[in-house]
Amino acid sequence: MMDDSLRVSILSEALPYIQSFSGRKIVVKYGGSIMEDEKLKKAFFRDIALLSSVGVCPIVIHGGGPEINRWLNKLEISPKFENGLRVTDEKTMEIVEMVLMGRVNKQIVRGINKTGALAAGISGLDGNLIQSRELGDGSHGLVGEVTQINPELLDPLITKGYIPVISSIGSTADGISHNINADFVAGEVAASINAEKLILLTDTPGILKKRDDPNSLAKQINLKEARKFIEENIVSNGMLPKTECCIRALAQGVKAAHIIDGRIEHSLLLEIFTNSGIGTMINA
């Protein structure tokens, strides 16, 4: 059990960060194995509630790959991936919408509300929040990329103290829905609302200078170094789109982007409110 002196020390260390980020917007991408572990889920909901209670304005963007796969399997539809992206035909898109908007989104909202905070669940379709187009040459079907974020829907929610919880689905002007990578949605939303921070919760410690060596964690880098890591193939595979997403958000005015290990309980608070942090921070 934590003794009283340690509790006081932790609160003292957190105070300047709480004061600094009060009233600021922080966009958090929630996904990966953290969504599958009950203990981690409850810790995440409490972290989001605590941020809100001390005056920070969190906005949660979520995916839901494992849950989508479960429902596809129930309906005897084989999940198909190419280059790390889900190939999404019309039938799969129906399941994606049902799961993300109707199930995962409401589970997150319910979990946050149970802590005493107030969350409001929406999708990229609401108020044309996320406008999109077909990704690349269309070989992935109804997978899309963000063309525009219309944040007017978020402003009154944030002003009234609600925590927006957004599912990563967008649509074209003529109403065609797209399944969009939640990391990129988070980055674009962060840029559109001039967020102080973009935080991606992942299944890795952060950016590693040496592959599979957690002791080589790059704790703090700038945009130039991040681009160099990509050029030198230090960042690759699943970490590549996350790093590119951070670079794009920073280039559009977000102050800092963080890639942190969501498998560690309360990693969100450890990154924001402690001197040492826990993952990789990329500064603009």
C-alpha cells in the first residue's frame, strides 16, 4: 500500500502539470489490448475522469478491431487484411458501423459515466464531423482517409464539461461511410481543435531506437528526429503510421504528441503528470 508521504509527493509533482494543462484540450486515441483487459479499461476510464475533474478537456477517439473480428466470426465472415488495413466491403462496413457506433462507443461512454464524469458518444457521421474519401486506389474497399474535420459539434460539448467519445467512421458528401484508422482520426481531430497534446495508447513502450529492446526507448524527440527515424527505418511496421500521424498533427499546430504503452495501468496520468513520463514524446 502507498504510504501518505508518497501520495503527497506524487500530488506535489503533478500540481504544476495540472495547473499548466487546465482548460487545455488533450486528444487520446484508445485502442489495442487495453480495450480487452477489464482492469486496464477501468483504469483508463478513471484516468479520463480525473483529467476532466482537474480542468483538462479530454477527447477520446476509439477503434475496436478485436470486437469487430468477433462479430465477423459470429456471422461467418472472414476478416481480411492487406498492409495492416482491414479490407472493408459493404457487408463488413455494416458490421463496423454496428460495432463501433452501437456497441464499443456506448461501452466506453458507460464506463466513463460510472466514474461520475460525463461522456457523450458520437461518431464521425454526426454533424459531418469527419468527412472522408476512399483510401488510395480503392483496393481496400470502404477504407477511407480524412479530408476534413468539422469540430463545431465538439465545441458546445467541451464547453459544457462533457467528454466527447468519437468512433472512427467518416463519410463522403453523398453519404458513403468509411472505416478510418483511429490513429489518423485522432491526429486530424487534435489539429482541428488546436489540442495541446495528442496521445496514442498502444501495445508498445513507445518508439524504440533498437527493435524489441525496451531499454532503447526514445523518451523525447523533435520533428526532425522523428522524420530521421522513419528514413533510417528505425520506425517501421505498426509504429510507422503512428509516428506519421504524430508528425502530421504536430505540423498542423498540435504542441506535442505522445506514443505510450496502454498496457501499463494509469499510463495516461504517468505520461501527463510526472516529470519522467512513460513513453515517447515528440515535440513540435
